[in-house]
Amino acid sequence: MADRVHPAVAGFDTRALRNTLGCFATGVTVVTAQADGRRVGVTANSFSSLSLDPPLILWSLVKTSSSYPVFEQASHFAVNILAQGQFDLSNRFARSTSDKFAGLTFDEGHGGCLLLRETCATIQCARERILDGGDHWILIGEVTAFTASDHAPLLYHRGAYSSAKPHPGLSPG
């Protein structure tokens, strides 16, 4: 199959762009926060490290999200990097429901951020700043604490959940 070029100068098919961006495998996170008694969490694959010194990360949230006011108000948020078997958790936080935390066991971290259990990793952050990013808000956080486990990560690739496997040509370690 030949590669199709979609020139940006004349505008382009946003669906084709989305499909192209889907070629980049990403981890799956649930970003959580709370403020004024409201708890929020959203599934996001837009997470990225930004800087080691100072320790900064970023992620983005669509501007129409009903969770945005809580993220804007909260002093802290947590990035919960999901483990391979946590696709149900990812789906739960990707949907709009009144209480996404109902029936879940979780812990509170710095500034009241919410830490999900059995994840691949958690990163607690003090909200540093929020930037305009087109149809998304870009949230930058300064890392205040983090933990990692031996769980394999849940991945997202070409519109579907996926899993990571070591490359067969490389030896572990």
C-alpha cells in the first residue's frame, strides 16, 4: 500500500491526521485531582516528560471537558500510568459519569491528588501552569513524588489497546 500524503497547506482531513498520530504507540494514563469536594479523573494518552531539572511533566485536556474547572482549581494532580490489564479502568475514566470513583479503592497523595492502585506507576505533581494549546489545555506539573512497579504498561496504538513485549533481537537487562 502506498503512503498517502495529506498537505497541510490546503487543509487536511482531521480523521486522516488522527489515524496518522495513532501510529505512535503511547502509554495510557488516568489523570486525577480534587478540589472543593469534587473528584475528577480522565483517561489521557497525551502525557509526556518535559524536564528533569526541574522535574516537569505535561499532559493535555480537551477544552470542552467538564473536568477542567477542577483541574484548574486543584493545586495538585496525579498521573496514574495504567498497567497492562487495566483497560476497564481506562474505559471507566474515558466516559462521562457522575462518580467515576464509585466502588474504587484509591489513596490520597500530595495536595489531595488521587492515586489509583495496582498501576504501572504514579506521578504526583503540583500544578505549575496551564497553557492554551488549540482545542486543548496543556497542563504542566512539577513532580513532587513518584512510584513505579514491575507491572507491564497498557499501551494504545492505532485506536486499540495494546501491550508491550521485549524486542526479540534484544536481550533483557
